[in-house]
Amino acid sequence: MSESDAVSDGDVVMGANEGKKLEVTVDGVRYQRLPIRTRVVVSKDDITEVVMTYASGLVAKGDVLFVTEKIVAITQGRSYPMEDIRPRKLAVSLSRYVTKTPAGIGLGIPQTMEMALRECGTPRILFASAVAAVGKQFGRRGDFYRIAGAKARGIDGPTKGTIPPYDSQVVLAPTNAGGVARELRTALGGAVDVIIIDFNDFGGNILGSTLDRAGDRTMTRILSDNPLGQGAQSTPLGIIRRA
């Protein structure tokens, strides 16, 4: 099978997203990363129902289902329209010092910084900002998110190409990602492991998993190029399968 070939199952076609590879080799083992296209997930949806609707007929024993943290958070009611977020002056000020990267705006706008202050607490964000400012003087990067933590790192702001209505919303990190992964594994019959992921085109993290740490490390390498993409692909689920 070539990297651009699609794998079909019933009415669902799983093929490589544009600019992405369907297969990858890690430690001499070939794996397929099969994106699953869904409708737009909204806050009233139940994540288990979404997964059962779109993935239950596609997964097989030994597969790993990977689920983006964004749809988990959305179904937990953790997405907020930009117009509903009123940033305080501190958020406006701090957001000016955030380095913008091709991966996204992060906390570089007042609305996302405001949500970081709410999620992490003002003292922690101020401390992270102070340490980051000192670190930059020595050419060190990453101090802010290391100290602010996963809640700050997981905040997604609106970006160009994102599917509406999330092109004008801020989405927070999901809560209890590990518990969600375990619930989904149970719903799928227990023969499929599940990971909740936060990846972009520059890497990412596993937020919740039914695998052990070694398994998580392998999955991180398998997904390092972000096969689901981060734009309007509408593929928030995927399957990792040995080729």
C-alpha cells in the first residue's frame, strides 16, 4: 500500500490527510495512522457516543485509537466564544510578551491569556512569566509553559483554517483525560487501547492513556508529525495499526 492510498471500511474512508503520511516506521516496525472523518463535534455531544458512532466499526483488536483533546474538551463544555471572554488588563499586558510561533497563537492574545489566568491562577502565571523573562536573557526557551503547566499549554485559540465555529472560540484542555481514555476503552469492548492527544505540527503530548509509559513513548514517536493535521481536516479521531 502506498502512503497516499486510502483504506476503506463500509461508508467511511480513512486515508492520509493532505501533506501527511499514512505510514511511519518506528524501531523497525511499520504502523498505519488512519484518520477518521467525523461531523463537527459540538458541546451537546457525548464523547463516548461520538467515538462509538465513528470508530467502533473500524477498530480491531490490537489497535490504538487516538482522540484529539479538542473534541474531548468541547464535549465537556470547555469551549468559549471569543466575544464572551472579557480579558482583564493583566491579560492584555501579559499577552504582548508571548512569542508567536507557527504552531498557533497560544497565549498570545488577551482572550487566551485571560483563560490561562482563570485556569492556572494569577500567581502561577505571574511566576511563570517572571521566570520566562529571566530565561530569555540567557537564551533559554520553554520556561513559561514548563511552570504554568499542562492547563496553560493546552489552551487553543482561534486560528486560520479551523472549522467553524471554533475559528472564533477558545478551547481549554480537557479535564480527567485519563478517565476519559479508560471509559472509551471500556465502551469499545476492552480490546482497543485509547490515548487522548494534544499534537500540532511541531510535536505534542499524550494527556490521557490506557497504555503504560513505554507504550505512550512509542505512540508519541508514531504521532510526532501530527497525522491528523491542525486545520479543517475534520478528522479528530484516528487509528494506529501495525502494518
